[in-house]
Amino acid sequence: MTNFSTGPNRLLLLLETDYQAEGFQTGWAEPTSDDPFRSFIVQFDEIGEEARDIQLELCFLPNMEDAKAAGICILQTFVTIAEEVSSAYHGELLCLAAKLNTILPLGAFGLFEDTGVVYFKHNSLLLLGNEDVSNVKAIDTQNGLILHLHQLYMEAFLKVAAGKASSDDILETLTL
């Protein structure tokens, strides 16, 4: 069994300490057969026009032994925006994601067509030799930008996912 308090996962524990100290709700999702990642989860309140709560899920990608041997790791940040979206809206969601993804400074919006999950995902390459505090600060800064992107665009995806607007309608109203 791997010691979770060492190596790259130590960064997740340090993030947990920092976010809890700031009063954020945090938790852990243990691996399952459907989702093989142990994820650190932090909840952010009042994001977007409708002041929704969102959860950032952070995990290190498994099976990256060659990367770890080279002194690097890949941290994935994942946000579920909507679930079980009707296939009738998939085309519009994919059009919206394709257009917005071209202007994002990091990450991408997407859709799992098999489950109807609308998501945002970003992968970060981190150097294991960096001081933990440097990596934690970089991850926290990145999370701030991810929250800003959700502040700007999450409602657009939710409207299209609910069939309340088309991607063209949304794109006309956004300043890109």
C-alpha cells in the first residue's frame, strides 16, 4: 500500500490544510472501479450568475511511473457542471465547448456523451523537486483562474444543457 502522505499526494494534503484553514469545505473521494483516482475535493460557494456551489476535484493521474521517475507528476482538476444531459442537447453543447475552448487560458470544457456529463478539466505538469509551498501556491492560483472561468461560462453551459438556449444564442451574448 502506498503512503499517501509522501510524494505528489503530499501536495493534496497541504492543499487540504490550507483550504480548511480558509474555511472551505473539503473532502476525499476514494477510488472505485469506475473512477480509479483518489481525489481531493474542495467546494466553492456562489459561483456564476445563479450563485451555485461547485466542487473542484483534484487528483494525480495514476500509472505515470515514467513521469514520476523523471521527477514530474500530472495533477488533474475536474469540475462536473451538469449530469445526465439529454442527448438532444449534445450537439449544441459540443459547439459551445469548441468555440469557448479556443479562448480559454487553461483547461477545456467537454461532454461525456455516454453519460451526459458536462465538465471542465485541466491537467497541470508539476515538478516533484519544487518546494511543496511553491507547488501549492501555483495550484491555488490556478484554481482561482478555474473558478473565474466558471464564473464567466458555467451558466452558459447549464442553459444549453437544459435546452433553454442554443449555442448560437449564448455566443451572441458573450463577450469573447
